[in-house]
Amino acid sequence: MASVREVRLKSRPVGTPTRDNFEIATVDLKDPGPGEVQVKNLWMTVDPYMRGRMNDVKSYAPPFALGEAMQGGAIGEVTASNDPSLKPGDLVQSMFGWREGFTAPAQGLQKLDPRGLPVQAFLGAAGMPGLTAYAGLLRIAALKDGDVVFVSGAAGAVGSMVAQIAKAKGHEVIGSAGGAEKVAFLKEIGVDHVIDYKAEKDLNAALAAAAPGGIDVYFDNVGGAHLEAALNSAKLFARFAICGMISIYNATEPPPGPRNLAQLIGKNIRMEGFIVSHHFDLMPKYIEDLSGWVKDGKVKWKETVFEGIEKSPDAFLGLFTGENLGKMLVKLA
Amino acid sequence: MASVREVRLKSRPVGTPTRDNFEIATVDLKDPGPGEVQVKNLWMTVDPYMRGRMNDVKSYAPPFALGEAMQGGAIGEVTASNDPSLKPGDLVQSMFGWREGFTAPAQGLQKLDPRGLPVQAFLGAAGMPGLTAYAGLLRIAALKDGDVVFVSGAAGAVGSMVAQIAKAKGHEVIGSAGGAEKVAFLKEIGVDHVIDYKAEKDLNAALAAAAPGGIDVYFDNVGGAHLEAALNSAKLFARFAICGMISIYNATEPPPGPRNLAQLIGKNIRMEGFIVSHHFDLMPKYIEDLSGWVKDGKVKWKETVFEGIEKSPDAFLGLFTGENLGKMLVKLA
């Protein structure tokens, strides 16, 4: 593995990204120096939040640099080691995604024990997307007995875990997704009321019909019209975990917020945004709970897999057209 | 006091209310039956939330009925009693505002001990507006040491108490209000940075200049552009207490929300609406704290007083053109 391919940001997208914003380059890997290892990546993840890093604006993660390989989560296998903590064959988790391999200090990598799960699960259900669902639902939205839960983007990597965690805890769940295949998946995992937002003319009416008594918790992956409908259906003291707003990530002009935001007041609604990195302390407890749910057959997940580094831009672009059912992944080896 | 005047809602306003939406009627008061008292009102309050009750929509308070006297806070004096719990001369607080007097069951009235304060203070600083400030700042926004506080509508009944409570607790406070007189008042009560929103072309820039390090707490009485500016200036983990949105109460079409709502996510902002009636448990502690602050000269308040029941519609309408400095009140006797 002397040379590997990597994906670079060629130009900053304006609005919806296209294939032309990316370029693929081949680079030589240097041999690991003292304390370093060389890794062959097996899987990489593409996630909606990466769209924000393609803009040249300060945010919670720094912008991707033009002409350089992008960063992102990856699972790889150590192929050469110059550090006692890792040996060839070890699995590692890193932020060196968007490339087939890399040489880096062993210290910045996380050794992975797959505990019987497919390794790529640690980029999805058993990784950041799963923890995002868990932290958002239990800590941010403070889920409590009897809560009716609404989740948008419910067939996605985060949303499908939100729906299943809520079901595993005995809640009534309304999930929104687009298209027949996703609707079928949501029914399969036990979502009580499925809204196909692409088929519905009136999202407000659809949510009101699905939850005639209103909702207590809204887990927002989408923003826009979904957030407005959730405000309309919110009960007194509802809690909204604001995780993502994929409906507006590609907007060139900032779109207006919901017209009914004043409902926060009369309904005493709490709306809280969050980034999973502030909740890593919950990871051990989450993995423990997840193992139990998997064993009891209460949680499963889907993957949409693109093969080959050259397909990673397509995988990423597919997030915004809703091509993924469950976690969107790229298999690199 | 056989007959009294009262103010009725004659027609439901569309957009900004006008004098024509109100009518004044004279009614005879019946003598108090068993368990009842007759009360002469001394003061009544007009508040922005009443605008919502003029619409025929379900909200946290039921709509005012057409052709009937409106409800609202009032302070009065018992003139005749047929109940052992109250005697002529006793002061009472009630929701029978918008009228010069009334006959009602003693049980629904609250006997008032003015504790050395002017009685009308119990409609303002020592009443619901003051408690709104206290609960919103301390419980909803969870004010903590070192927080930089931004309050809009800062010269109003609620806002001026928010500013002073925050100052009394040692915080840096930025207050926004409109016009030279209000700006002068805010400086007088120790607000560190005063923004005259009527004079500022760019509220975002004005707030960024007043709080170059950002804000930790925003107390929103206004909504609209103020909320958008607060989101732009919010620090990580900022808390917003959403108390009112007077900028949109008279809108005929629901206005769009802030265009930058997605900042909730990256900044982990908590935004929480509230109604003071869910926080009455804090009243004893608030009155205790307030007494201390008044004694130490840390808190004072202004009143804008209209005289006579016939002026109450003008007092109410003045809330939306910003005519009040501090609490808007109507003196009835």
C-alpha cells in the first residue's frame, strides 16, 4: 500500500454540492516513523454535517481546506506499526476518512473491539449516529414515561435509532420519511404511525391525524416544514431535540424559520440544539443498552453501501436526495 | 357605587387593534349575596398578552368574549362585604380588571398586604411582570455566575426587572429599547450597554459590538429581528428565555421565524418558552429577594399611568407603539 487514493474538496459548493466539487488524487504514504502506524481503511462514513464543513465559515467543526483530503469517520486495519500500542491486524477507528489509507500517530487512533458486531456498525448504530439518537432522546429531550415521540428523517442513521430506542422504552412513535421503501422499513421496526412526507400535501394535517392528542417529544433531523408541524402539534411542556436541519443545509439564502415559533411561549416548549461530541460520556452506557436491545431483537439497522473510494462523493450527494435507507456508508476494502 | 363603567371587546381586531375595537358600557352592580363582596377598583393593568386573547383562537388563556367586559389584573378596595373573610376597606387583587368595580365571591379574590409598597406595584414589579422576570431569568434561563445577559424590551415592565435582577446579581447586561427617554432610563438603572433599536440600522452589528465575547442568556420580550441577533451573538450553551414576541402580536399573516435557527445546533443553544402562571411557587422567594433589593436601592421601577377607565384602550394600544416606560397602568380611582 505505497500509494492510496483520497478525495479532496476541489471547490466550495454553492447550494447543492455536485460531483465537480470533489476530486480524487493518488498520494504516496510514508512509512510509519516512531510512534506511528500505517492503516488501510475498510469503511468510511458520509454524514449530513459534512456539508457545513464545505463552507468557509466558522462553526463547531473547522471548514475543510480546499485541495486537501477531507476528514471524516473511518474504520481501518493496521498494516504496519512503529508503536507498541498497535500491531498489524488491529482494527482502529479514526477521523481519517475520505481516503483508502494513511500513516498517522497511533495516539490519535482508537483501537476497536467489535464485540461481535459488524465493524461498520461503529460508524452507525454503535457509533456517533446511534449515540446522537440516545443522547438527544434521553438527555436533551429528557424522555419520560408516556411521552408521545415524533421523529423526522426516521429512516436515516440517527432517526431510525431514535424510533427504535423510543419503541424499546415503550413509547408511541410517529416517524416521518420519504418514499415507499422507507415507509415499509419504519413499519417493520415497529413505528406506530408513519408519515410519508413526499406523499403528503399537508404535513401539519398528517401529524395532527397521527397524534390527535399531540406530541411530547420531537427529534428534529430535518427542520423547515417538519419543525413547523411539530410546533403546531406540541403539547404543553413539549421538548424538542434539535439535531439537524437537512432541509436547509444546501440553501444559498438562509431560509426563514418556522412561522409559528411564538407557540414556544403559550405551550412552554423547550427547544434545544446539540452536538453529539458534548455527550461522549454517555457512550459506555449506550453501548451497554444497545447490546441488550440487539440481543432482545428490539433494535436493528439498515445500511446503504457504496463501494470504492471513487463512489464516496455520490454517497455523500445521495444524503440530500434521500437515497439512503439507514446509514450511508462507503466500503473501501 | 350602584353603577360602574366597564370596557368591552366590541369587535376582534385584525392586525393592530384600534379604539373602535372597544366600547365602554355602564352596568349596575348587584348587592353582594352570601359569600360575596363588592369592590371598587383602584388600578388596572394592560399587558401585551391580552392581544392574544382578543383573537378567537385557543391558547393558554381563553379568548375574550365579544360584548362582554374583558378580564385582567386589578387592585381594588372592598366597599361592601357579605363574607367574613373580607371587610370594607380591605385591599384585594383580582382578575376583574377593565371595569370600575364588581360584585364577586370573596373566595376568588386575593387579600393584599402592600408591605409599604404603593399598591399598584403589585400589578408590576411586585406582581406578575416582576415574577415573570425572576422566573424567566433564574429558572428558565438558569442564570449562573459570569453570564452575559441580553434583554429586549428592556425598559418595559418585565424587561426593566430582568435588567435590574441581573445587575443586582453582578452580571454584565445589554438592554435594548426604543428612544432617548428609555435609553436614559436604562443607563440610570445601570444597564452596561444600551441599544436603541429604533436608531440602529443593524441590530446584529449593534449587539455584536455591545457583547464582543457573545451572550450567555437572552431574555426575549420582542421576537423577530431581536431573536435573530441574539442567535448570532449566542455563545456555546447559551440559554434563551422566550417570554414574549410583541413584534409579531399584531401580524395578520404569521411572520417567518429567524433565518438562523440552525445555530441552535452548533452552539447547543437551549430556547425555552414560558408562561408565568406555571411559576407561582416562586412568588414568596421573589418577594423576599425583591424587598432586599429595594431596600439596598438596587431595584426601582417606572410607571406610565393613564387616568380613568375611558383611557384604558389608549393605554393598551400604547403598548404596541412603545409609549410606556416601565409598567403601563390605568388609575381608576
